[in-house]
Amino acid sequence: MSSETVPRILVVCTGNVCRSPYMERVIQQVVDKAWGAGAVEVHSAGTGALAGRGMDPGTEEILRCAGVRTEGFKARQLVKDHVASSALVLTATRAHRGPVASLHPRALRYTFALGDFVHLASSLPDEKMPRTDDPAKWLSEITQGVAQRRGLVSPRDPVEVDVTDPFRRGPEVFAQMSREVDVLRPGLERALGGHRTR
């Protein structure tokens, strides 16, 4: 990827109205803090998207209460171009990796369940982290580094990795979903630029 290209992170769930909008907005906050607004773009899509809809009110409420902007969101159906144009794909569950790879098989190299990505990245010692002030290079290098940890690090149980789907469920399940994502935030901050050389 050219250093002049704005790198993209794609987030994937099923309907693209509950989990992936939440993940998208949290991850966008993380990369904006690390690199500045506009340096890295975070988008989302769904494998069976409720295309054209806004985010679920349950997700919107949690984000709004956290002071995260919610405007301008529309659900999208996942297509090949979304995957092919991304430097990193993060999914709500391991099962979502299959539909991503079926659209663009090469993406298996840079597609991870969110929980797996953070788990693998946390096993990288500081000396193995990227050393660059270019966000595109950082994203490329961290993705390669994390991919190389597959098979070297004991996998977590799926129940510890997959983000709970709160669709058509009560506020307590939306709160559970947000907690499952929020607990990963420190690991995401480190992996996506928190320790970069200044």
C-alpha cells in the first residue's frame, strides 16, 4: 500500500446495525487519537446487512452516552470491493471470516475476529511493534506481525472471542456487547498506533 493512500479498516458483523457500528465508531476513535482525524478510515458492512438502515437505537444510545458521534451511519451489504480495498478486516465473530474470505480469498491474511486480533497483538513484544510515523505502513506491518502469531499463540475459546449479538434483544444485552468491545480497547490502542515512534 502506498504511504500516500489513506488506509482503511473494515469492520464486519451480520446486519451492520448493532455490533459493527459500535466497533466502527470505537475503532475510529482509537485511530484518530493515535494518528489524527482522517489519517485512517474505519468503515463497516454486514454479511446479511439491513442495507440503508441507521444503527440500532440500542447501539446508538450506548455510543451517545459515551460521547461518541452517531450521525451519518447507513448499513451496507458486504461486497468484494469493501474487502479488497481494506488493509485490515476485523469481524465480530470468527464465523464472519468465512463470508469475507469467500468474497476475496486473499483477505484471509488480514482478516481477524476482533478478539483474536487483540489477543495475538498483545503477544507481540514492544521490540516487534512497528517503528514508523506512517499510518499506512504501521497498519500493514502490525497486520503482518499479528498474522505471523497465528499458530504460535494458543487460541482463546470462541466464547471469549465472539462479540455477543444484541439484535432484537434488551438493553442489558447491548450493554454486554459494548463491554465485550470496550475491554479490548487498550489492546487496540497499542496495536493500532499507541506505541508509535514520534
